[in-house]
Amino acid sequence: MRASGIVKRFGSREALRSVSLETEAGERVAIIGPNGAGKTTLLSILAGISRADEGEVDSPNGEVGWVPQQAALYRRLTVEENLLLFARLEGHKDPRASAEEMLELTGLGERRGEIVARLSGGNQQRINIAIGLLSRPAVLLLDEPSVGLDPRQRSRLWEFVSSLADRGATVIFSTHDIQEAERYGGRLLVLADGEALFDGPPEELREAVRREAPEAADRDFETAFVAYLHHRGH
Amino acid sequence: MHGVRWLLLKDLQILRRSPLQAVLLVVYPILIAVLVGFAISRGPEDPRVAFLNEVPAGTRITVGGEKLPQANVKGRICQRVECIFVSDRKEAEDKVKSGDALAALILPANLVNKINSLSTLTPGVPEVEVLVNEENAVKAELVDDRITTLLAQANLAIARRIGSEGGRYLDLIVNGGEFKALGGTFHILGLRTSAQILGAVLPTLPKDLRPSLEQVIKFASQARDNLDVAKPLIDRLAQPIAVDKVVVGGESPPLEIFAIAVAATFTLAFVVVLLVAGSLALEREENAFPRLTRGLVSTSGLVGEKILLGIAIGLVVTLLMLIGMQFFVPLEMGRFGLWLAAILVAGAALGAAGAALGAAAREVRAVSLLAFMLILPVAFLSLVPSGAVSPAVFDAIRYFTALFPFKPALQAITAALDETGPGIGAPLLHLAVLFLAYAAIARLALRRFATV
């Protein structure tokens, strides 16, 4: 997937200022930054939901899976009905088999008949992700996928996402959690006020933080990162 | 179309899982049907009026010394209102004060004497007494209208009776006959016979007397002719102005058919607009809209699916309601094809309007409130007849209601139910235009407002 010079404006405010990103197959890219940095806007443009005011996006045609921040599913349908519906809408030859596969993948097979509204936020998020995976996308975009999940669920989620990347899928996710980004992202894209401040592996970000905010270098990475943003004017 | 089918199935599943919505969709129209059905089949209730007749039994109105037959005032009044017979004034007052009766009508003991005095040199003013409880303006207006109508009818009945008696006396003067008075029977010669007798006598008289007699014969003939003319005039005096109703336009179906059409259109409008607007807003409330429109289904397909859902449910519910109405008013089943056409096209236009609403709002609750706020005033304004408001206001209402599908839907369903009145073609065309316009607005609104 390749995005170059992406600009997005909401009225007079620039939500993204010439952001570029190019990914390889199997890469795991974490987009990090404070609230309002433009993470969701960038992901929605990559997903083809929003249109950029300037710049271009090249993506594998029809092979971009998208998992929005808020679960995009029908809470009055059961787990299985949701998966079946989206498998049918995607034109799967055997929608039942696809739904079964996702039920197994998410570990929700035993709760297939339950109305989604009665499930915990974590389980709803698992179905949300499973729906995004139904199309077996070459690129998977996840917008803050671990929000609302407990540590065990987070662990399962990242294990699952990592396995997809290991099988060649490109995974691009946004998160507020620096530790999570460092741990599961092979590459970090730092956004602040719509501007890309950094793009590279976690080690290089640590180095940049040490270099630009030496007073915070001995403290934990999150504190150091905040100091780094401050030094960069954000 | 592939995606539309599965989305339609999904919406029906969701509907099935929402018992309150499902119950409302079924119970609401049935309730409307039953209420309208009862109202139509029973007609308006007669108001309850306490009735006190103090006129002594056997007292009759007298014209020219002749007593008229009994007018049966009690029977005439109690045909038009539900009479509660009371024995005295206090009881009448109590009935009105307690709200048991809308009003009390008291015929005083001297009423007939006062009426009889009208033909004397010292005429009185006959009065009836009415007790009312004007606890609210609507009730007061209703009582005033009823009493005015009753009095007009009573005056008309008496005037007709007097006119009829007057005509009989004139007939006696013109044509002669038997006249009963003071316990005896008198023979009246009459102008016609008098003239005939004088005519027969005329040739036998000396020539110098004949001109005078000829003048008398001529007078008798002129008087007869003029009195002949006077008789119909006396008849007309009772009701000088007759009503000749000529329908020059706006031929309308029977009231009960129109009432059924109103109930059916109300039901269709509420079910379709609320369902389409609500289900479209639900796609956004559940955040599913962007996921769906990322290649799974087009915006037009999504709008079309919601309209189809509205039409399908609206058709079933409205047909159920019309079939329910059959228990109260027989409808022409031979026009079933037209029913279907009217409901389908009206459902499509109403659905498109609902989609435009649903596309503009993000929450189901907000859009439901919006739908109620729109449907109720539009429906109310659509029922305002010409002449009820000033021409300028009516024109404004006409143009405003033409922008919404309720009025043409009502016209189409009315035309489908009954052949009287304007045809179904024009309202169907109007609905088709509104469907296209609202579907386009819905598409635009979804693109404009439905962002992540």
C-alpha cells in the first residue's frame, strides 16, 4: 500500500498535512500520536471511506480490510448472523464455512447464538475484527483495536494479528498505547496535529527521543515520548 | 441487488428481534382501524338533553279559531337529541350542572298561548328556555349550534302547519266547500261558484243592470285568479329560500370511504417513514454504514433496500388495516389492483421521504422524533379543505403539502377505494415525482453527512 502527500481539511483546519506512507507485505505499522493527531482520518482515507483533499493512495484493489474504532456490526443480531451477513455481502461461495472459520479464529464458537448486544465490549471487538478479516485482505487496517479489551483479550488479539502478518498480510493499526505500539509494531508512524513527525522502527524512535529530549531520556518511554512531542512543538 | 437481498433479510431479523417495534407496527394500525371503524359505523352520538315539557296536555295551536293537529314537538326534538325526561326545573338544572346532560330544554306552560297570541291584536313573544353549562368553549359552541338548529326546525314545522291551514282556507274561498266551526258545518259557496251563478243570472237581468253585475263577475274572477297565486306564496312563506345544491367540481367519495382512506394513509405514512428513516439511521448508529458502502453495497442500493423494506411492511400493514375495515364498511374488492398500485407507489414516495430524513440524522431516536414532527403537521394541513381558511393561506398550505407525499398518497388511496371523485393517475404521477426527488436527496444526504 502506498499513500503520498495526503492532505485532509475539515473547514479551515488541516487534519493531515502531506502525510506519506509506503508498506511492504507482512509489515506491521503502528500509527501513534495524541488525540486529534489524524490517526483515524489517515486510516479512513487508506480504507477508502474518506477522500483526501490532496495526495494519492494506491492499494491492492478490493483487498483492504478495515476494522473501525467503534464496532461496526449489528448488535441485535447474533454473533453467527453478523458473520454470515457480511460473508454473504462479500459474495463468499460458502458463507457458512467462512463464518465457521472466523468463529474458530475468534474463539467465539460457543457463543455463536448470542445477541451481540449482550456480549462484552472485548468480545464485540473480536467480532468486529473477524468481520474485517472475512475478505482475507492483503492489507488490514485497525483503528485502535485494543480499546476496551482486558489484558488477556489484548494478548489474544495481538497474537492473532501477528499471525496474520506472519502469513504475509500487511497490518496497519493506530493506538494511544506507546508500549503496545513498540511491542507489536515493527514500524512506527508518529502523527501530531496532522503532521508526520517520525517514520521508522521503534529503536530509531527511542534514539530520536534520546537525542531531542535528553532530559527525559532516563525516564519511561511514554514520558520520554511526550517530552519529544513537546520539543517538536506539539 | 445481491447485497440488497441480504440486507433486507437482516432488517427483517432485526425487526423480529424488536418486540416493541413489531407490536407497534401491528397494533397501531389495527387500533386505528377499529377506532375509525367504530366511528364510521356508529355515526356521531346524539347529545343528551334534559327535556321538561310544562305545556298542559291537550293544548293546541289555534289558527283562525281552528285547532291544529298536535305538532308532536316532543317526538321531533327527541329524534335529534337523546332526551332525558325530567319532572321539574330543578332536576333539569341538576342534570346540566352535573354534566349528565349537555343542556336542558324547557317548554314553559304558556308557550302555546303565546304562539296563539301571534294571530291576535296583542301578540306575545313565545319563548323556550335553554339551560346550558358552558364549561368549555367547544361544548358551548356545540350546544349553540344544536339549539339553533332545533329552533329553526321547530319554527319551520309550525310555519308549515300554519301555511297549510291558510292554504286550506284560501281554497275554501276560491273553490268553496264544507267548513266546520262552533260545532256545526257550514257550506261555503266560493268565488268560482259565485261567478258561475252570477254568469247564469246575467242574461235574465234588464240591460241597464247588466254592466254593474258584469263588474261583480269580473271582480270574482280576478279575486279567484289572484288568490290562486297567493296559495303557493303562502306555502313558500314557511321556507322562502330553498337550497338547490349543484356540484360543480371536487366530486368526492362517501364520507366513510374518505375516513378509511385517511386512516390507511396515516398508517402507511407512519409505518413507512418511521421504518425507513429509523433503519437507515440504525446503519449509522451501529457504525455499519461505512463498512457497507466500502464496496459491499452502493449508497443507492442501501437507500433502495430501505425503501423496499418500508414498502413491504407498509403494504402488509395497510392491507391488514383495510381488510379490518371490511368488518365495518364494505369495500369494493374488485378495485384490489388499484389498492395495490396506490399503496405501492405511495409507499415508495413515503419511503424515499423517510430515507431523506434517516440520511440526515445519526440516531434512531432523533430521526423518530423528526419523523413525528414532520408527519403530524403535514397530515393535519393536508386535511384542511378549501374555504376553511383564507384563499392566500389555503394556497400556501396547498403548495407546502404538495412537497410531501402525504396528500397525494391520500388522494391516490381515496381514488383506489372508490370510483367517485378524481382519478388515480394524477396523484400517482405526483408521488412518482416526489419519489425521484426524495431518493436523490437521500443519496446526497448520505454522501454529505455519513462520514466516519
